[in-house]
Amino acid sequence: MFKKPLFRDPKKHPLNTPLEILETTFGYTSFRDKQQAIVEHVIAGQDALVLMPTGGGKSLCYQIPALARNGLAIIVSPLIALMQDQVEALQQLGVEAAFLNSSLSAENNAHITSKVLSGEIKILYVAPERLTVSSFLSLLDEVNNHVGLALFAIDEAHCVSQWGHDFRPEYRQLTVLHARFPDVPRIALTATADAPTRAEIISQLALENAAQFVSSFDRPNIRYHVTIKNNARQQLLTFLETEHAGDAGIIYCLSRKKVEATAAWLADKGWNALPYHAGLPPQTREQNQRRFLREEGIIMVATIAFGMGIDKPNVRFVAHMDLPKSMEGYYQETGRAGRDGLAANAWMAYGMGDVVSMRQMLDSGVASEERKRLEQIKLNALLGFCESTDCRHQSILRYFDETHPGNCGQCDNCLTPVDTWLATEAAQMALSCVFRTGQRFGAGHLIDVLTGKMTAQIERFRHNEVSTYGIGKDLAQSQWNSVFRQLTAAGYLEADVEAYGGLKLTESARPILKGEQAIWLRRDATPEKRASKAERSARLKEAFEGANDDPLWLELKAKRMELAKEQSVPPYVIFHDATLIEILQTKPKNLADLGKITGVGAAKLERYGDAFLAVIAEAE
């Protein structure tokens, strides 16, 4: 049913109910999952801790209460990019929103502060460090006395945890908000928090009495695929050509050098790839980020410095060229794909070198021994996920203490079930070789010993004389690589930092060596060959079938891009892909029909309705 009234001045006709705000301002007809319960709880003036996956609609959980309650809403956000993105999106919806951060000039800062004091701003985004400055707290005192404070929203609340992957010390000082303004409700939100991190958020932010709202961590629209490295660049190229021609995506690499090399290589292959890491000049980082947000089909090759606060809904894939540090990191990074709810891919290639390098990096760090132990546990959980033969969705949810009803039917393990083999004898050979050679050599040298290969190093250490020399000739080098990788991932072997990554036995290896425990390993799939030029052309054609072949779809996207460039905002701020697809499918004839489409609120209908209706009319 068409929403009435079509346009409303909130100053003259305030929006009273959450559903009315949801429909008229944001263009949605119903809440998702726990959104309504959270919104009503905060509107009632109560504190809340919200755990909701990326793309689950966290922003609405504080934006709607901010509009429903009297006074100014303060949103604590860790990144400038996130503030700018959220404010631009809210302004498109007709909401008076602004941000205060270091990117503003003194003049702009003073202008926004004046509007805040006069009550003209409804939602204000600020960085956590600003909230600890006495002058800003004094400003909030004045606002509270004359305008009122609607709520405090603490976004990316996992940053408060010193054990988390995005620790921000200033988050720990945010208890000042509750101490100074005890009657103002607080809502802390995150998409990534295991049980220990959740407990630390509650403790550090004094949210012991807050209601907890935990949504499912499942992202059913994401297809997970983990593959063993075998010419990773070529594997990546095959993945892109097969699945994602013309799509926007993020490719994560561990080092800055690899980021730049991969971006340059992809660009040379004709892809719109840009680098992003903390070592680039700030101007270059900002320019590349803005291109990624505002243009279609850009691939960002980045370190983990890129991602948090990037609210681009139509990222169709996230690829990892190296192993992340933890399950939380992997979950958060892959969660940047498919925020619009449409199909997306999470692809990762890893190998034995990743396992050794990551463990060396963790062990050689300056963190405390307690922190190192925790990081090793988190890395081991991720390695277990990579080597698992179970459904990927089940494995992820199990890590976050959640159950999955059954196989997802769309991850690599569900689509092509993994073959396993009884590897007890091979494991005993491998572990014995580690022991016989002194527990200080890497997998490459150990495989040379097992396969009876004579090298200068084997001759130097006289390893051709040990009992394990040549006993593994029946297995190929690639098979032995798999054995060592899986034994390391399972914790039977570990990298010795002092031996420059050499492998040594763990206590759990003893039962296998003594023949008391059998071990089954996954059989690695045969590496996929690169498609021929004709096959790639056929796949590219297939990838553009459907919407991409429809002239109206191209015209709708062109109009969106035109409007976005006029206002210097990302295209998805005008309309998400999902909204454009619905417009394409329904072909509305008038404003009333267009207003029924998900994501078309009153302000956007008034601002863009006629332009998109004209595109549809011209196409017919």
C-alpha cells in the first residue's frame, strides 16, 4: 500500500512511531530480525548491546531512535570515512546530520557547532577521542541543558577490547558518557565479537544492565570458497574472470609490497584495481577510497588498514591472497561483501608458507605472552576452518557459539564434498622425519629428505643418513606439502621462531608416532586449469546475462551515476542495486508505484522520482 502522507515536514508533523519513521524516511515497510525490539528498547530510554552481522541493518537500530527521541543523538564512530558515508546517506533521506572530525576546517567546525547548539542538527557523528576532550564535554553539557541529548550510539564497539583485532584505547574512556549523562540511553553495536570480546565490551563500557540483542552471525548470501595456493595470482585471475567481470570487490594481502604488486599486475591485465595501505600518502589513500565508493566496478587491493567503516553495499566479492590472523578478522573482512543481501563470494587462497609466516609474525611480536597465546588460539581456529571438510557456514557459526540447521548447499565443501584419506602412516613418516632431523628445518627440506632428494643442504647435514631418508617416495611433493600443512594446522607441528620457521613436534603428536591414534586428512583437489580464451569469453557473456544485458538496467545505472556525480556522493547513496533491480523488474508508471519499492523513502521519491520515471518512460 502506498505510504501517506507522501512528504512530511518533521518540524510541523513529527513522526511518532518507529514503523512510520522506517517507512517514510527510509523507505522500508517492515523491520528485520531484532531491529524493532532494539529500536523500541532504546526509544524507551534503555541501554542496549547489539551484535548483528555486517549488512544486518545495525545503523537503523540507532538512527530511528535518534529521530524518534527528543534532542541530539551522538554517534561514536572510529573512522572518518564511515562518518562521511553515513552523513551523506542520511542527508539524502532528508535528515539533518553532520560530523565533527579532524578533516573539517575551523570555520566548518564552528558552523556545525553553532547548528548543534541551535537544535538544527538531529544526528552528530564524532570520533571517540573527541569525546574525552573537556571542551567537547562542555559543549554536550550545554546541548543537554538547552536542546537535550537523545542517545549515545557507540558503533564498532569491539574496538574497546584489547584482545580484538581493531583495538582503540580511546574507546575505553567512553564510560565518561554514562558518568556525566546517566539518564541518556546508550546503544553499543558490533558485527564481530566472540564471547570474551563481548564480556569485555560489557565490562569496559559499564553495560552490565544493558539488554543484549544477538542476531544470527550467518550471512547466507555469501558463498565461501577456500583453495590451496598453486600460483595464487593465476588462481585469483581465474576466479575474477569466471565470477566477477565488472564487479566491485576487495582483495586483501598481508604486506604493503604485495598490495602494490598485485594491484599493478591486475591493472596491467585490464582490471580497475587500486592499492590501499597505511604506507601510501594520505591523499592517495583518500583518492583511491573515494573512487572505490563512488565509481562502479573498482577493485581495491588492500591490507587490513582498509575496510572498517566502508559501507559500500554492492561489493560482490572479498578475496584473501594471504591468511588473516583470526576467525574474527576473516569474518569481518568477508562480511564486507554482499551488504545489500544479494549474492556475493568470499574467496581465499592459502598454503603452508602462510601458516609458518603468520605464526612467526605472532611469536616474534612485542605483545605479552598472554596475548600471544590468545592470538595463536585464534589463528589455530582459522586454520581449522580452512582445513575443515564441514559446511563453511556451520564452521563459522560454531566458532561464534551458534548452530546452523544444516549444510548450506552453496559453500565449496557443500557443493563439492571433500575427499579424505587414511594418512596415519604418512603422518608418522612426516613427524618422525621432523624428529630425526633435529626439529629445526622447514617443510621444503623435510620433503626433500622424505622423497630421497639429494641437495647441498641434505649433504651438509648428512640427512641422507637418517632413517627417514627416501621412505616417502610413493607420495609426490604436492602431497607431502598437503600433509605438512594439515599437520601444522591441526597442531601436531608448530613453527619454531628461533629456528627461523623450522617445524617442531607438539605434545599432541606423540599418540600418532606411537601408533595409538589414526589420522584422516583431506585430499587436496586438483588445481583448476585456467580456462581457454574461448571459454573465458563464454563465461564473461554468461556473467552479463540477465540484468546486465537489459538496456533499461544500463540506463538506470547511468542515471544513478549522473545524479551521484552531480552531488559528489557514491552511487549507492542514491539507490542500492537491490532497489534498482526492483525498479527494473516492476517498471513503475508513477510516483505512487515507485514509492512502494523497497529503499525509496519520501525524500528520495521527491528528489529522484521524476528522473527515474523518465528513464523508464523513454525505454518504453
